[in-house]
Amino acid sequence: MPFYGCISLSSQTKLTALQGVQGQVFEQKGNTMPMKGQKTSKGTFLHTMVYIFEPTSLLKVEGLNGQICAKVNTVLVDSMMTDKDGKYKIALKPGKYSLMVKFGQGFFVPYFSGTHELSIIEILPKTFSELDIIVNVNASY
């Protein structure tokens, strides 16, 4: 199955931005164990690429190790680079998608569903869904 991760498709982001997904990407490093009397932190802003794929199952990725996979074998719908504050906003047609973040040499999977799908987001008409992503690969608890 071909890998579409290197193709930049922005046809959907050129639509009038009626709906889609937006948020910030953070990275947590080191000891992030909550401490009494200290404020919890989402981490530092992460300047990275956010990828939107067609809905992706566990069977459609290769090299999955924890929350990092080496290759995604579903169609790339859109992608964008976050700004310096880790912010992103991607216009999408209503429907279901998988969202992943570039991290190191692979893709960070923010969460897993109970149905073997990876980080599924559902875009509803005329709504921007909010999704902050915390990349915690290098964090300890």
C-alpha cells in the first residue's frame, strides 16, 4: 500500500473555513509527576507538522511502538505546520479522520479508540473541534 505522508494536499484548507479542527501541540519532557502545591503544565509549545489522514486502524500502520508509528498506510487528507506557539487550524469537510503529529522519525498517535482506530476525530458541519495534543513520549510520571 503506498505511503502518502510526503504529499502536501491543501485543497480542503482552501475551502471557506466553516468547520475543521484546531488546537495546540505541546511536548512534555522529564519528570511530569504532579506535585502537591505545584501547578500542572501541558508542556512546552511544539513546532511540528500535524497530519490528517482518512480513518486509520491499527492494521493500517507499520512499526507501532507505544504511541509512535513509522508509517501510515491510509490516504493523507491534509497537513500543516504549527506556528511557534504550537497552534494549528485545519479546515475539513464533515466526516471522520485520524489526526497524528510528526515526532522524530515517525508519527505520534495522540490516543487510541476502543475500536482499534487511531486518534479519530469527527468533524461536524459548521463547527471547529478543539483538540490540544500533548506529546509525552519523553515524559516520566
